[in-house]
Amino acid sequence: MTMKVLVGGAIHEDGLALLRDAGGVEFESCEDSLVPSLYTADALLVRTQKVTAEMIEKATQLKIVSRHGIGYDAIAVNALNARGIPLALVGGVSTHAVAEHTLALMLAAARRLGEAGRRLRAGDWASRGRFHMTELRGKTLLVIGFGRIGREVARRAIAFGMNVVAFDPHLAEPPDDAPEGVRRAEHLADGLAAADFISLHLPGGGAPILGAAEFAQLGKPVVVVNTARGDVIDEAALVAALNDGRVAAAGLDVFAQEPPAPDNPLLAMEQVILTPHVASLTTENTRRMGMVSARNILDFFAGKLDRSLVVNADDIGFTGGGS
């Protein structure tokens, strides 16, 4: 029996090679709409396209969705649950790439690299004496969300000589592999009062964790970095905090609306370093994500998909594999 796999978006050639060489697999790649090919597919490997409840309902042959990444806010998980369809993610393969990008944004924002480069290109060499840059060493970093990526950011920050405070509303106790020297904040307000830098590593989909009320609790001007999801920050509140100096600078890889609207005020702020949701997209990690997302599909049909990679395993009673 031949399995039909729909690949939504470009994935690394090594991932496609896994499908091509597996035997009994026919795959089709599409860059834009998943419809109508999805409706006859046995499996979907998806990057950034939206997968709605209506699409899932009409995809009568669909047995598994494999996400090329770890976020799944564009996928109607409840509709998958209703059909008993597992949603597999790539697990921790992006951890180091995102942690490195987080530190890059932190350093770039602290050292005002975007503004410095623009002024240099404009011939304003004299501006070098007017920059208000700051060092990481000796500063306090508040890590909001202490999962795999948050912990790796903490390790890198400690290597820079920073003091790290962690707050995670979803973790009652620090994980066993938490780096030494991290202080846990029982309440977000405690971390906000102490922070010089803030880095966010929480899933999106709920109310923002940083809004006007939280920015009002800051003890000093901070640098805010977000490589998680755009909706974990109230962008209007962030703009206001940047304008009044409560936030000195920011480094943003994600936005509430992607791509951000041309009139988004964050785009015009010199103290904001911006990247287009690329934290995980290193050459090495793009290969890893392509291979794991393809392997998840093959493992599912072989009856050996790792349950820990299935985000809705409890909801559908998934124990492993499929047919």
C-alpha cells in the first residue's frame, strides 16, 4: 500500500530524501495552498501554512500531521483530536539555534548595533560618542518560561557573567537539568522588579504575559527580547514602554501579526532590533527539522513514533504508531 504524503512548504533536501528512499511513499510538495491535495493525503508535513478545522474535516484519509517546528498555533488541534489524528513536533532540535539567536538579539539591543550601523553608513562617525550602550556582565536577566530553550538561554547568560532569575507559570519546581545559580521567582512581579534584561520563552495562544501592568512593575529600564511568539507581549504596551523609557531597547524575532503591518510603530524605532521569525532557521537546524518532521511520519506508519513528540497524545490516547 502506498502512503501519500503532502509536504507543505520547502523542507531540507535530506528530509525529502528520507521520504523518497523509504519505499511505499508518494509525496507531493506545495508552497502555497494545501487544498485540494490535502483531501487525499494520508499524512501532512507542514511548515507555516494554516490548517483549519474545515480542512481537517474534509481530509478524510488524513492519519497524521507532522509540524516542521515546535509551534502549532496555526493548526486546529481540536479538530485533529476529534478525529484521533496525532500532531507530531520536532522536539528539542531547535533549542540551541533559538538560544543563540536570543543572545544575539540581546547583545545587539544592548550595544545598539542596528542604530550604530545605520549611522555609520550615513556618514555620522561622530555619533559614536553619543551611544548609550550597556554590558551584559553583572546584569540580571529574567527568563520568562523555563523550558528547554529558556534553560539554554540561562546557561549562555551565566557564561556572560549575568545573574539569572527564572519565572515559569507552568512549572511548579525547577527541572532536574536547570543550570546552577538560577534563582526562581515565585511571582512575576519579583522578577520584573529585579530585571535589567527580559527574555521570553513561553508558548503563545493566550493572554500576553507582558502588558501595561507588567511594564509598570519594572524596577529600572530594561532590554526585552522575544524569540517565542508575538502574542506573549502586548505590542501596544511595549511601544508605550519604549517611548517613555521603561523599556530601553528590544530585540524581536516574532510579532503579533506576521508579517507585521508596514505601519507597525516598532518598525520605525531605532532602539528595536528586528528579525523576521528566523531564530530557528540556521542551516544546521533547517536540516534537522526537515529530517525529524519527515522521520515522524515514517515512524508513525511503522508503529514506532516517539510519543513524547506528539503534542496531543493525551487527548487522543496515542500510544505509538499507526497503520
